[in-house]
Amino acid sequence: MSSSMVHLDNQHDDSDELYGDLDEAYTPPISKNKNNSSINTNVSKLQDEVRLLRNQVSSLQQENEVLKRNMGTLFRTARAEIRRKDLRIEELERMDYSAYMLQKKRSSEQEIRR
């Protein structure tokens, strides 16, 4: 009798292994139409958002290029203006030096006449 009991116990164990996890894995079915509609709505919203973001990126890239060109132009203009002013300063210094030398020469000539 003990051998048949062992056999029955083994059968019970096998059935627990086959069906024991059914309660844990069961999820109620979801209506496919409702689920697909919700997914399609979400996909459509996400596609709209991607389109909007791509337009924003494109707009920002164009603005960035314009700003880079403007900065380059501004830099070149400032550099040219600095060169022009440096040349003018040198010219004024030469004129001042020439005027100084001319005045010195006149003073010397006046000293000689006295």
C-alpha cells in the first residue's frame, strides 16, 4: 500500500508543476479594438510631437547659422575699424611730431636771429 501512495503523491506533484502557475500568469483579455484605438491615438500624438520638434530644430538651426554669420561680420567689421583707428592715431602722432619739429625749428631760427 505504501508504494501506491507514493505513486499517487508523485502524480499530484506533477499536476502542481503543470498548472501551479496559471493563477499568477492569467491576465484578463483586453478588447483589441479599444487597445488598438488607444495605441493609434498615442502614435498619432507622438508623430505630431515629433513633427513639431523637428520643425523647431530646423528653425533653431537656421537661426544659429544666421547668428554665426552676423557674429563673423561683426568681428571683421570691428577688426577693420580698430585698424582704421590705429592708422588714424599713427597719422595724428606723426602730425603732432611734425608740428613739434616745425615749432622747434622755428624756435631755433628765432634764437639764431637774436
